[in-house]
Amino acid sequence: MAIELTDYFNDSVAGTRSPLTPIAEFWEIVQASLIRRISHKKHLTGVQASVDFKKGLQKPENCNVLAKQLAKEIVTFVETHPVMTSQHLQFRHRHGHFNGYDTLERLLSYMFLTRRTDKAVFASRCSWSCVNISCGMIGLNLNYIRTSIANKNKKAQRYNCWNDAGEKWLLITASGRNLSNHAGPPTQKKNENWGDPELQRLCRESLFDKIVFWEISRDWHKWLKPVKG
């Protein structure tokens, strides 16, 4: 059996990049630096910090250097603004709360702090998150699924290495890595979206023997081929 794997996005069409991808990639670097910095600061591991980037932020060219600078300033800011257990604090750029923190002033719209526990926890379990890629509306983007299948159908004609495969599968996965990779809860079985004529045509004409959509974070899947009806 041969499997072609492709990621799903709810805010774009296949062949184009999700607008959230640059922010997600940048935040991964920031988060890695944060974990290294707070792993030996046990008094910070019980803190939950969430940041919101200013609108229009793109992944900078010097992202590694800038990410480390941002992580350093976030940790310094949190240490100089202690938060008690069950206390919630919000700091906003427009209120001048980031004055004196050059990188925070440049990049952030606001920061939200709360303390979950006074006990030390593993740094890898700390919730230092980015609101831009973790909060917002999600849903099923049928247009992305259609264009994804159409693109993969064209490529499948050139897959010479698949000659010996008993079955050829196309697996479209909503990984849940960030906001754009979620499809939400399962739709109703009789939802007209899945009966979309263009979607069914693409599946019937596909060289893939089976096509399945898998929403990993909600743990549900939908068989698109074989086509029913």
C-alpha cells in the first residue's frame, strides 16, 4: 500500500500558503527559546503567558535572532511583573505597558499572564502560547479539500514508484498544530458539503484507490473515496 500525505488548512486553498504559517513558524522558535530559559527558573513554570502579535506580522528574515530577543524580553517582563495564583493580568501596547522593552513594543499588541500553580512543573508542559495561532474561528474548508485532491490527482499520474503498490491512498490531515490546521467537530452525516458534485467527481476520477480526510485533534475522519451514491 502506498500513501500520499498532505496537510489541510482552513484559510487557504491547496497550492497557496496559509497566512498563519509564518507566524506559527516564528512562534515555534520563540517557544523553544522560552522553554530553555524557564527550565531552570522554577518560579516561572507555573505561569501561563499568552501573547498577541500586531496585525500584519510576517516571519522576519533574522527570525532566529529576533525570536531569542523576544523570548528573553518575555521572561524578563514576566519576572518583573509577578502574578499570584488564580490572578489574571493583561498588558497592552497601546497603554504603554511595554515601554522599555524594545522587542515587545515592536512586535506585541498585548500579553496576558496568569498563574496556574505555585508548584514547579516540567518546563515542556508550560503554556506559553501565541493567541494569533491558537484563538479564533475554525471550520471545514471544502474548497481546500477540492483543490488538494485536484492537485494530487495531477501529480499521481507521474508517480512511477507506485507501480507495485496494491492500493494507493490519499490522506488529507488536519493536524491541529495551529488554528489554520483545524476543521472543527465532525459535520452531520447528511451534510450537503460532502455530497458536493465537484468533490465527488474529483474523487471518482482520481487514480487514488482511497481518499480519506482525518481531523486529528477532534479524532474523526471521513472517507471521500470510495464515493457513496
